[in-house]
Amino acid sequence: MSVIDLAMPLLPVLKQEQVTYWNDHPNPTLLAGQVEQESGWKVNATLKTDREFGAGLAQFTKTATFDAIEELKKNHPNVFGDWSFKNPYTPRYQLRGLVVYMHDLSSDIRGAATPDDNYRMALSAYNGGIGGLRKERLKCSMLPSCNPNIWFGNVELSSVKSRKAFKGYGQSPYDINRGYITLVYSRAKKYEGLY
């Protein structure tokens, strides 16, 4: 079964969640590209590493000290019902969580030069944490000729992430994070006209 075959029954759900929770999204196909990047549209996708567990369409994570689902529920009471890591795979909640969390990240990023700069930074934060993005923008602001409000050639190059490959991944946190943004944008193109 192709990724598009897996996506087709879920695209209307994603669209409904996007319209409900982020009606003025600048490019909704990016959400579809992000789901494909996270899980390949596999509802029961999981990722287990030594330090984290990722679950579902949007790969929300849980570590020893952080529970992404509980964090979303805390920030958005009455939006996620009884969703938890006891049953993390509910497609509607996974897709709602992706929309809501990306909206939160995008809203948190101030001063981006363009909507695409904002969105690329939000994707970086989704993949690598908002704290990391803040450090990268601060680092960029301290460099001559680096604009912390522009992604390409600026914040993109001001990473504080390790360039040493993770054991079992074959890529460094830097490579994973920067590649994530490119992959989401390229995957999104196939959903034009479908979403």
C-alpha cells in the first residue's frame, strides 16, 4: 500500500482539524507532508530509542522527564479528552495534536521575516525543541551578518545541535533536524490538490 493510499482516509480528518484549530494556516499541505515524514501515515507507528518513545501519526514522544501528550493537554484543557500514552494512537487526537502544537510553535516564534521563515523555524522546533531553536536564534543574533529572523543561510547555519551521529541513527541531531524541514516541504508537494 502506497503512502498516498494510507493518507487518503485520514486527509479529511487532518483537514477538519486544521480548519477547526488553525483555520488561517499558511500552507495546509505542509501538515500532510509532516505526517508523512513522522509516520508514513501509519496509525500505529512507533519509535523506541534508549531515551524516548514516539507514538502514532505525529510521533508524539514520551521520555523519563517529558510527556508531549500531557503537555498538550495541560496547555489546551478540554481539547484532547482522555487521550494519553495509555492509548496514544487515536488518529483524530494525533492529527489534532499536530495542528495545535504546530500552531503553538508558530505563534511562539516572533519576528520571522516571512511566513515560510516562521514555518521552517516551527518545524525545527517540532523536531528538535523550542529551547534549541531559541538558542540558535540567539546565537545567530550575536554573529555579524546573521539575521535571526531568516531561516535559510542564517538561523539554519547557527545550530547548537551536535554534529556527531547518534548510535543507531547514522545521522547527527544537526543532520536530522535540518533534513526534517527539507523533507517535510518536499513531501508536502504530493498533497497539493488532494488536501
